[in-house]
Amino acid sequence: MKWIKNTKGNPDAMLTFAAISFSVVTFNILLSTLGHFELNELKFSFSSMDSGTMTAYLAATFGAYVTRRWTDARPNTENKTDA
């Protein structure tokens, strides 16, 4: 699988998962506003996800992404020694 690259140009799994979750929720919102449609004899109907489910889905992936970015941005003070 190809990962989306972050601002440093490195493949980033959490950014990919966050983008996919945002796309899924946004696509679900767009389809649920449509409700249903018919194409010849095929009938499609879409129901919206529960708002709590969408919030949990987005919060988990974006929270993990932001936490990882924050951890990567912190200076590494463990390996520094005073001269």
C-alpha cells in the first residue's frame, strides 16, 4: 500500500488513515443528504451514520495523527549531555 507523504516527504500511515476516515465520513454525509435515488430498476438508499460514531471515528484517527506529529516535533533531550 502506498502511504500519503507528510510535510517532510516521508510516507505516513497515520496521515493516510486520517485522510481515509475524513473521506469516509464526508462521503457518508453527502450520500445521506441525497437519501435515495433510482437508476432504471435499481434503487439505492443511504442512511446517515450516527453522529457519535462519526465523531469517535474521526477523533481516534486525527487524535493519533496529531499526537504522533507532536511527539515527532519534540526535541530529543534524552540523548543530550552537558559538556
